[in-house]
Amino acid sequence: MSKLLRPKPLAFTVGILAVIVISLVFFRVPLPTILLPGEAIPGLAIGKFKITNTFVATIIADIVVLVLSFLAVRQMQDVPESKLQNIFEWVYEIFEGMLTDIGGKEKARAWIGVFLTILLFLLAANWMELIPGIDSIGVIEPVEVAYAEKGVNVGYEIQHFWLFETLTNKQVKLTPADMEEIEKEKEEAESAGEVYHPHNPRGYVLTPYVRAATTDLNLTIGLALLVVIWSHVIGFRRLGGKYARRFAMPVITGMKLVDIFVGVLEFISEFAKIISLSFRLFGNIFAGQVLLFVMAFLVSFLLPLPFFGLELFAGFMQAFVFAILTFIYFEQATHSHAGDEHH
Amino acid sequence: MVEILSPGLAIGLGAIGPGIGIGLLVMGALQAMGRNPEVAGEIRTNMILGIVFAESIAIYALVVALLLLFVGAPGLK
Amino acid sequence: MAALGLNFNYLLSYIVNFFLLYFLLKKFVFPAISQMLDDRKKRIAEGLTAADAARREAEEERKKLMAQLEAERAEAQQRVAAASAQAEKVKEDILAQARREAEAIKTSAIEEAEAEKQRILAEAHKQIAELAMLATERVVREGLDEKTQHKIIEDFLSQVSLN
């Protein structure tokens, strides 16, 4: 306690407390609308294909990865002067070594492309949630429209700030009576062939232009599906008929009960792979984003800072885990059973 | 009430097991690293993989919780 | 499923998107990096081998030079030894010569002195004889009494001793 009373630590503590109090009193931020699906950005669509903010983030992540990697290999030098080339070579070497440890040189060389593509893409996609303000720039629309389309029932009041409109932290909750009214109005508008738009909006919600791509289940499930199916294709290509054996044990060994059980388990484990791969990535990043939202909602300054560090780590870890599991699945698929041949 | 409680219970109870499991796993890995630091890299990779597999149990709980939260349990509405 | 946001179109678009990314990176980026790394590895290996060879060569060169140097040194030593032996011999010769000469000079000096002595002795004998003759003549001429005889002899002897 006496240590805290010295001038420097005391000033530090008081400063932190002051910042927290100021942010609690003057800088309350609204809790963003937490939605599981990627949110379609209003007024942005190619034909029937509504562009969601996670899709935008995916494109941005693609561009970031492509631009960085092309810059890195644009002028390859034997003695690299560009840091980017150095970093890429370093990453390549480290992970090639790691994959060689797991699956041997030949397999590491064959699949490091997939590994690094997944790693880099997911890194860019995961870390996008950490860009400050990325969730607060978007399109503001009436909460009624959001309720009718996505079931959002909490809006915020709006204020004008120079040229922009911003949400305040004053919540507007839709009551059940409001909801019924909205549904009725929407039906009327649709039967009249119009786009539903409330005359006097109760509140507003914000749809950000960009939301971290991996908080969309479509991306993670798509990637997991792709990876698992790809592993089967590779297994079948390398091992041929032998590969089918592990799923069809009973057919070959003569319908023993245990073999049927093993075959079914192998089958289930393939689905478990897809579920755990996709939901691990999605769950971690989505939960991380919600965590950052909630921390900023509680105290807008200072408090979110350590969680940014945590999410930086988690984002890397999830990208790495997804990539290394992909490699391991590939490796397992081409790994014939010990009895079949000697290694 | 049940709608609010059930997702919370699903993820909360489902996280207990993996929590203990990951703790034990990391304990073992760290002891192994302390005993022979020359294979620390290999142990670390395997530790991360082990954590990932333990974590996937929690992921199943998360899936259930999310389903309960956003889709709703059948028969409850 | 729709509540979870699952939508086949989006799913497909993400898969296609990933494939595109994979294709581009696989086609243009990874081979470049991999080739660069391989090239560099090869060049480093070559450089190391070359350096090794150069070092070995230098070592051999050094050994050869050392051997040559050693041989030259030995030769020089031999030469110095020979020279000093010769010098010793010359010194001995000179010394012997000098000794011999000194001996000769000494011998000749002694001989000369002896000869002189003999010559002087002979001279003395001759003079004594002459004096004796002279004395005898005088004695014979004066006639000899005892006293005179003694006086003459004493004179003569004093003369002789005086001489």
C-alpha cells in the first residue's frame, strides 16, 4: 500500500481511474447488434446475390494476402533487402520444417502450399476484427427494417455529428406490441408491392461494411468441407482401393460386428472433423469479437486493450491450428495402415 | 427463462471438462519440456494439437449453445 | 440452418474464393519462394565447398612453403657451420705458422748468441795468448829474477783483469 502512495504510482493509478470514470460518464458506446449470420449490407447486391459484410472482409483479406505476397516475390534477391521477402522466406522455412517433422519431406513439399494459403488467409481474416473502428463504420437503417429482415429487436437513438449520423448509447427496445405492428405493416407493404420502410422509425441499427470474415459460418464450414473432401481425394489418389478399406472394413473382412462398428466410427469421425474444424475457428473468432464488443461497451477506454492482445494471439492460434490440422488430415489420409506395408 | 438459461448451461457445463483437460495437458507438456528442453519444440506442437482436440469438446457445447440461442430448441418457442 | 446463417450460395462463393486464392499463390508465390530458398541453399553449399577447398589449398601451400623454408634454413646452418669450421682451421694454421716462426726466430737468436760467444771467447783466447807471448818476450828480454817475475805476472794479470 505504501508503494502506491509514492508520487509516480499514485499519479498513474489516479490517471487510469480518471480515464475509466471519464469514459464511463462521457464516452458510452452502444453494444453492436450481435448477429450470427453475415449481415447483408443494405443496398449492395449483385443480382440476387446480396453482398454481406463478411464477404467484403473475405475479399479484403484476399487482396491483403495477394498484395503482400506478390510484393514479397516481385523482386526476389539473393541477399534480400526487402523485409517482406525476408518475412515470407522465414515463414516458409519455419513451417516447411515443422511440416517435415510431422509428415516427412515429400509430403511437406507437396502440401505446404495449401498450408500456407490457409494460414495466411485465415490470419488476415481473423485479425481483421482487431482493426479499431471496423465495426463502427457502416450503414444505418431503421430498427424496424432490421427486425423484419433479421429479427433484431434492439435499436439505438441517432444523432447528427457534422456530416455523419452516429448512434448514441440510448437503447430502444421493441416491445411485443411494436413487433406485431411491424409485422403487420410489412405484410401490407409487401402486398402492395412496395419495399417496407417505416414512416417514423423508433430507433436505428448499424450494419458495418466489414466484419471479420471468419465470424461467418459459411466461410468456416465451406473451408472445413473443402479440406476434408480434399483429404479424401488425396487419400484415394495415393492409396487407391486400399483407401476405401478403412470405411468399408466389413465388406472386406467379412461383416464382423466390430468391423462394422469401426467403419461407422470412421464415418462419424469424418463429420466430427468438419464440425470441429469449422466451429472451432468460428467459435473462437466470433466469441473474441463479442468479447471486444462487450469490453468496449463496459468501459470504452483502456479496458479493451488487454483483450486486443489476447485476440491477437487467439487469431494466430486458430489460423495455425486450422492449417496444421489440414495438413494432418492430408497426412492421415495418405497413411496406409501399418499392416499393409512397412515403413 | 429456459431459453436464456439453456444456452448458458450448455456452454458452461460443456466447458468444465475441456478446461480441466487442457489444464492437465499443459501441465504434462510443461513438465516434459522442463525435464528435457531439447525437444521442447516437438512437445509444444503436440501440446497445441492436444489442446485443440480437447477444445473441440467445448466446441460441440458451443455449437449446441449457439443452436439453442439463435435457432431455439424444438418445441420451445 | 438459416438462423445460423448457412446459405449454400455463400458457402460455394467462399470455397471458390479460397480456390482462387490458392491457385494464385500456388502458381506465382510459393514456387518463387521455394526456388529462391533452394537456390540459396545450393549456393551456400557451393560457397562452403569452395571455401573449404580454398582453405585446404592454402594449407597445403603453407606447408610446402614451410618445408622449403626449413630446408633453406638447414642449408644455411650447414653453410655457417662449414664456414666456421674453415675459419677455425685457418686460425689454427695461422697460429701454428706463427708459433713455428717464433720458434725459428728464437732458435736463430740463440744460435747467433752462441756463435758470438764462441767468437768472443776465441778472440779472448787469441788476445790472452798474444799477451802471454808479449809477456814472455818481455821476461825473456829483461832476464828474470824472482821479484821481477812476480811483478810481471802481476802486471800482466792486472792488465788481463783490466781488460
